[in-house]
Amino acid sequence: MIYRSLGKTGLKISAITMGTFTFGGKGDFGRAGTQNTKDAQRLVDTCLDYGVNMFDTANMYSTGLSEEILGEVLEGRYHNILVTSKVRMPIGEGPNDEGLSRWHIIRECERSLKRLRTDHIDLYYMHEWDGTTPIEETLSALDYLIQQGKVRYVGCSNFSAWQVMKALNAAPSYASRFVSQQIHYTIEAREAEYELLPLSVDQGLGVQIWSPLAAGLLTGKHRRGALAPGSRQASGWSEPPIRDMERLWNIVDVLDDIAKSHNVEAAQIALAWLLTRPAVASLVVGGRNSEQFTKNFRALEIILSEDELKRLNDVSRLPLIYPYWHQHNFAQPRFSRADKALHNDYPDRHYGGEDPLI
């Protein structure tokens, strides 16, 4: 296993985090997986054997059942094991059963601790932005939980860049400052490169990536016009959205071709590519069986050549939108490491001619 620092913290986390989205399978979550405690025990043991030290869950996954199962499996084994959970999404019908209010955060943290059978959450994520609650109220509640020892680190998930910066600037203490973002980012979905990755480099945030294989679409099991039988996509799962299906299949073709030269599958190349990206600390990977995890751990052994990285970049990079094309033309001599997190992938792009006057 490879261990990486989580942003600017001294915390070392495994480059692969075990995702427990499929634990429980209650309601719509059943389309992704329906793993019970016995199944979860086997998968957790596999991950521990490979050196995974971080396990990811959320209070809304199967309405708490994922946390319950993970807590049952990990009880008595929390030494050197790190757990993330999340708060924000609706978990009931009441007016205060969602959001990032002080009332909701503190109540849900205490409920999560009981389900997880532990006295603290190592990394507590704000699962989504709440535009109706002052960010100062949210951060004050997190500061309170940290002072009580119920939370060690805090982060955000699915925030836009301006929302992250607003939270960072409003943090009442160093301890309550976000140290991480958990975001969706894949070789197909590269929108995070415009703002979220440069922000992470600039502000020292570690990045965890959810659904790094685009809910299975980048595994190589799906083909043009033929979704894999029994998959969540075949049952109508629509997240994450794919806006250009032909581009997706072109990416999968390149992943497949490179995978053959490494004697692996497309999934492992997609994961290996993500591990080369700026600020990325860990990939949150789920699986229906131990074999899927075992295969994906092979991504840690893959070293992609410069030519392979170029092929992957060429088939997948997004347009250099405004203001970045303008900065690319005029600001490059004074780029920071954060700027280069985006612009280094466009060495051949020049908008406006040899002597642009834009």
C-alpha cells in the first residue's frame, strides 16, 4: 500500500480508501449493492490485508445502515483505522432533517458515532453546500465537535470553489479549517481541473475522489451500445451524468489499449491516471466482491509512461474555457503551482495566434 499525506496535515492515509456506499442496500442504494454484515466483513478484511487504513461512509447511505454495518465490522479493531463520515443530506421528513445547521450537525454526528460504535470520526465531511445556513454557524458547530474530541478533521464534498474559499476564510480556528475535499473526478469527468484542483494545491487541501471509475463505466465492462448485464447502469442508474457518450467510449478504448500493455484491465489504468493528478491523496473505491478490490489494488503498481499519459490526456481533456484560455496566452510566465495544475495539460494550446491581441 502507498500512504499519502492528507493535504497539509500530518495524517497519512492509504491511496485507496474503501467505500461502503453498497453496505445495506436500503431503498435506491440497492441498485448499487446490497451487502450485509457477513459480506462487509469479508470485504473489509480484504482491504485491511492490503493495508487500507481509511474507510468511507455517510449518514445517508441506506439511511444509516451503512454506518451500522461498518461499525459492527470494525468494532474492537479501530486501532490505526481511520473512518470518514458525512452530514448534510436528507435523512428524514422533518424540517431540520437535512442541512448544515448547528442543530443538525451535532445531532447527526452523535447518531453516526453510535452507529459506528466509536467515540470519534477521523474526517467529517460536509456532504453538500447549504446555502440557507450561514457558513459561520456550520463551522462553529464543527469547532465545538472538535473541541469535544468527537471529530478530528473536517472537510467538504461537492462544494464549488467559491464555497470552499468562503468556508476556509470563515473558519473560527485552525482546527475547524477544512483539510480535504471529497469530489467526483475521473478521466472522463475532468471539470474539477478548472477550479477545485488548483484551489486544493493553493490552499493545501487533500483530495479524495468518489466514484473514480464513474460508477463502473470506466472498468471496460461496458461497451458502445451494450451496458454490462446486472450493472447499476443497466438498472437505470444515472449518476454521474455522461454528456458525450462517444467521448466516453473513445476514452475507454484508450484505457483498454494501454491496459493490455500492462496486463491489467481498463479500471486499473483509470485509477493509476488519477493517482498522478495534483493534490490527489486517495481514491474511494467500492466493490461487490473481494476480487474487484484485489484487481484495483494493482493500480498502485502501475507507472504510466509519458507517452501513455499524453494519450490519456489527449483523448479526455476538456476545452480551455474562459478565463483560462486568456491566462494561457498572457499569464504563463507568472504561473504558480496552482495555475499549473490546470495549464500543464495544455502545452500545445494557444488561442489568438502567434501574437495575440485579445
